[in-house]
Amino acid sequence: MDRAANGLGSDGANGLPFGFDPASQTQLDRPTAVAAITRADEHMDRSEPELALPLYARVTWTDDREVSAAGFYGLGNALYRLDRETEAREAWERATSFGDTPVSYRAWRQVAAARVREGDLRGAIDAYHQCERRAPREDWPEIASRLGWLNKETGNAGAANRYFARSRGSSLPPFMTYLIIAVTVVTSLTAMSGALSPQGFIIPGSLEGQLALHPLLVAHGEYYRMLSVMLVHDPSDILHLLFNMYALWYAGQLVERMYGSFVTLMLYLVCGVAASAVSFTFSGAGWSVGASGAIFGLFGVILVATRYHHAILDAQSRSIAGQVGILIVLNLALGFSGFFNVDNFAHVGGLLAGLWLGLIIPPGQVQTLASGWQGQRGGRSRGQARALRVAGVAVLLAVIGGVTAYGTVQWQQDPTYRQFWSGTASTTPNRVAADAPAALVELVIAR
């Protein structure tokens, strides 16, 4: 519920003093004023704006600008509920006159909406520009969309197109996607040099061998390989790198358009670690290289973001999103067909993580059906929704940790592991390779 007291703290937690008179002209201290606003908010919650009105009005002339602004904001809400729209807009405008306060952004939104209803579109544009400067990140797409429509209605097609592009997340290039591709390509090409022995096996001491995933080495404590494996690809087949980078460019730019750069990086890394955990635990005892587990995770994110959250995208993005389901099915079918040496466990692990993350984290850079028309799903507040997302990510990380722990226990029972590391924790990958080449020279599994 949008309450005028939101952001004022708990100064009025003890409630109004006995015998409080809303008609009194005495100066109020902050705790009493906040308590009056809180009581008025409670009346609004019970659809009693006529009872809230005198309480809001009582605090509009205090010495505390935050309290006065909140009083005018609540007064505007009560007047609007009483169908006194012109007076409501004037009260909201007074709320904005106190500078940046806990209610200033919400007051500017109300002013903008009131001006639209009055037909003052240029005034509404000015108000939404004020909103734009104060809006939380999750509201940016909505504000951009409203500015797009208002500029279109007032004949400014260029500004309208820019704002519509911003509302769809397509105003900036996918910087993070390009950065991930660049780092992966440079590292993979560098690691390919000197990676293979004359027999065609990975040399454990090479850069490729230091970054690739091998279950025996991970079980021995080299868990960093669950991340670094995404940076290296099959040194005997350059097409493995090229295909993966094309898929990353294809999926990454759309995810970044919907979620932004930082969240895209987080999604990519978490999906990659999930893919590695499943591969480490359930795949065979061979080298595993490649980023396709993380890329499958991005495919899963796109699938859920567009089908469940109904992200509002431009035509090009909708075309890409429409093909993702087919690509997932096709690639999984090819992997399980047995014709290719593919790490299917990594693909499935990354995909499941991406589906889960896409479900609990709605796109924040573009409008969705929920944000544009329905508000928060199930009527949850932003704080509750954020807490659920954090809890959902924590659950996924706990599952990844559990799968990894299970895999560690299983691989530490392996005879080869027991032979080389039981009681000799200082043994290095190079020593293992020198003493028992068969232990770490299995076929490379592409992912």
C-alpha cells in the first residue's frame, strides 16, 4: 500500500497522544506528526478519506519539510479519493515543492498523471522528467514508456522513439555481453597454444589444463575450475569456440537488454557454476571445457522472462526470443543423440538454473505485463518481492553447494583419487600427470 508515512521512519510508532485534536493550531513535534500521518494512512486503508483529510492537513505546516511534504502528499491522495481532483493536484504539487523527500518521486508521479487527465500533456512531460531523475531502477522502463507516448502525442517523434527504445532496453549496446565474449575469446585462444600433448591429450600443466574442469582435481579442492572452465574451449576444434561465442552473442544481448549489464553477468556466472556442479558430479572422469552450460542458462532465462513475465520487447528481440525454445530442444536432442561428444549434464544443469532464475527475477530493464498493467504479482510490496528474489537465489546457491558437496564425496571414493591423494594432499596436477598419465588424459568433453 502506498502510504504517505513510508520513508519517515518509526518516529510515530507509539501512536497519537490521548486527546489529540486535528483542529488545533499548536506546533507538532516530529513523532506526533508522523503518528498523525500514520493514523491518516490507516483511514485511507479502510476507505475513509474523509477521516484522513483533517489529519493530513494538520501536519502540512510543520517545521519539518519531510513531514510537511508527506502531509501534502497524503492530503492529495485523500482529496483525489473524494473526487476533488484539482485540489488534489495542487496538494501534490505542494508536496514536490519541498525538494527531495521520501514522497517527492511519488508526488511527481501523481502530478504527472493528474496533468494527463487534465489534458496538459506538456506539463505531464515536465513532471515525468522529474520522475525520471528520481525513479528507482525497477521503474525506469515504465517512466520511459510514458514519456515515449507523451512525446508521440505532442508530435516529437524523435524523442518518442528514443524513450520507447529505452523502455525496451535497446537504447544502449550490450556492453557486458561483448566484454564476456572478448575475455573468453582471448583466454581460449591463448590457452589453446601448447595445450595438447603429441597424443592429442590435454597437458595438465598448460593454461588449458589449469583452467579446464576435471572432477578429480575439483574434488581435491580446485573449485575455481567450476568458473574458469567457461573461459576455455576444445583446443583441437576452433569451431567449438566459434559456435559458443555466436550462441552467447545471440542470447546475451537479449538478456542484457531485459536485465541490464550487472544482472546479466550475475545470471551468466551462476548458471555457469550450476552447469559445472552438475557436470562435476554426474559426468565421467574426463576434461570438460566450454561455456555452453552458462549459455543454456541464458536461454532458460529468456524462455521464462518472455513466456511467464511477458517482457515487452521490440520486433527483433521478439524474433530472437521466439526461437529460443526450438534451439533448446534441438541442442539437447543433438547432445543426447550420442553423435557428438557433448557434456549433456552441464547443459541440463545450466538450463535448469536459468529457468529458476528467470522465474524468480523478472526483467528490470524493460516493461513486463505485470509492471505495465498489474503491478506486483499477488499484490506483494517491492520489499517483499525483493526478499523473495534473494531467497530464491540463496536456495539455488544452496542446491549448487549441495550437489558439489555430494560430487566431492563421490569422487574422493574413486580408486584413482585414493591412489594419488590419500594422505598426500600436496600432490599437484603436474605430478599426477607425470606419475600416472592415464589418470588425467581422458577425452575432452565439449560444452
